[in-house]
Amino acid sequence: MKLLVTGGAGYIGSHTVKALLAAGHEPVVLDNLSRGHVAAVPAGVTFINKDIADPNLAELLREEQIEGIMHFAAHSQVGESMVNPAIYYENNVVGSFRLIEAARQAGVRYFVFSSTAAVYGEPDEVPIKETADLHPTNVYGRTKLMIEHMLRDYSSIYGMRYVALRYFNAAGADHSGCIGEDHTPETHLIPLVLQAAQGKRESITVFGTDYPTADGTCIRDYIHVSDLASAHVLAMEYLCDGGESQVFNLGTGNGFSVKEIIDAAKKVTGIDFNVTIGERRAGDPAKLIASSDKIKDMLGWKPVASEVEQVLADAWRWHEAHPNGYDDKD
Ligand code: UFG
């Protein structure tokens, strides 16, 4: 299939482009490079430096004969969304609306959307199923939920079918070490821990040790980015084969505490770095673990790279090979 991948120069988008190529599809990357890296786009893949809100997008979709869209382009930092909500409403909500409407005008029938576990907020029970209540606790999660609502309406009214994939904690890097995670600023636990191991930061701070968990630190479900990528390919093929619109969680069903991740990182890297204990970070739920039974049952998806040691080893390979991330910084 010929597919437009928005945000294809970003972390999860670039890994999915690689998976699409391996599955015999033809990805076309659209990215405004506000957060992505052109070096993450494989040679030979068409790269279009444009915004998702570009007024000529419908024409571009027609010209390129795009059959389906994978939509990753978004601002995705929870903390930033609470101090600068305007860019989240502008880029995520307004931008996605422009893209979805362009897709309708151009007759694109399939849409795979990068959603998030943040749409659930503080869960009533874990593992979290897709049927759980949706009460996001931050602007980022709310913008993603608004986009899910748009897609639901476009599906029921215009027949544009979609899959929304609600990721838990994306982590790791392609096994080759050639592409990986490079955010500025970095706020995620695993890359920060590995930067501490590299000596790029003095220590890693644990945000709170008084949560109602066994060791007092927050528990998350870390899913390898390559397992996320394979789910996108399956989701698009499912839609193309006539599948109905769906929402799926993507996680492993296993939770690891912040302390467990730090201990595992020390083991994988062989480096004993400094750890400091800090205050809780506002808005962090104690425990987020996915039930991914629905996507396993319906699409036959299976995480194959998400053992926590492998997630850390692959992320470490990327960090060691690219200590400053992609070489396209100012
Ligand atoms: N943490 C620390 N120290 C740090 C950074 C993080 O202790 O320096 C802790 C956090 O408090 C949290 C855990 O590590 O308990 C994971 O934090 P991340 O920032 O890596 O990830 P989050 O769970 O906050 O958020 C991620 C994605 C969101 C998504 C969410 C859904 O970044 O986009 O998962 O589960 F919405």
C-alpha cells in the first residue's frame, strides 16, 4: 500500500516507516521537522517537509495516490502541555482536524492514529482495558481523546475507517542501533537513566518513593518501539482487509517500577550511576499497565522485543552509537 506517514521523522514514526518497508509497503513521510529528524528517514523514502495543516494537503494526497494515513505528528510531552496548552490545541487538535478533513476530501479510506494511555487518566483498575472510563488528567491526553472523537465521527458519518492505538510507555530503539529516541528536551525515564549511565547527567532523580506500590515508586508498562511499529502495520492491513474501526491498547501487560528500571539499566550497561530521590511529579498515576488482549485476539499482534532487558539493551546501543542523538542539531 502507498501510505502517508505524518511525523515519520519522529521516534515512533521512523520505526514504523522501517517496519512498513520490511512488509513491502510504500511509505511517504510528511514531517515539518519541528521535533523530527530528517536523518531518521531511510534513503529512498519520499520525504515531504510540510505541516499537517498545510492547505494543499488534499491535493498532495490525490497526487501521491495515498491509500491510507498513519498519523504520528503531534506534540507529546505531558508536562509541556500543562504549561503551554495552546500549541497542543493548535498542532494536535486543529492540525489533526485539517489532516483528517484533507483525507476525506481526497477519498483516503484508512487511518491509523497514534493515541495514548493518557486518555485514561488515573485508572480505576489495572490492567486497563479499552472499555475503561476516559478521564485524561492532562492537556496532552485530552487533545488525543478529541482526535479519537473526530475519527469516530468521520468513520460513522463518512465511512473513513480508523484504528486508534493507545500506547503505554514507548521505549527502546531499533535493534540495529541506527534509529532511536532523540527528544529535546528529554523527559522520559529510560533515555534519562541511560544519559546518567553515559555521564551526560550527574544522576537520575526518582520522582517520589511514597506511591502505593511495593517499592514506593511508580509502575509503568514499557513497550518496545519496534513492537509498536509492527502493530501499526497489522492495523493498516486489518483496515485494508475490510476491518471495522477499532481502538486498541498497546502494552505488554507487565509493569516495572522506576527503581526496577534503574536497577535493570545498571545491569544492562554495567555502570553504577548516581540516583537521587526527589518529590513526586505532578499528575503521575501510581500504576499504569495495559491489557492488550483485544489486539492480540483480533489482529494476532504479539510483542516480541519488549522484555525489559532487551528494551534497555536496544536503547543503550542507540545511545552509545549516538551520544548526541541525530547529527542534525543547530
Ligand atoms: N520518572 C522519574 N524520573 C525522571 C523521569 C521519569 O522518576 O527523571 C518517572 C515518572 O515519574 C514516571 C515514570 O518514570 O513514574 C515514567 O515516566 P516517563 O516520563 O518516562 O513516562 P510517563 O509514564 O510519564 O508518560 C508516558 C508518555 C506519555 C504517555 C504516558 C502513558 O511519555 O506520552 O506514558 O502511559 F501519555
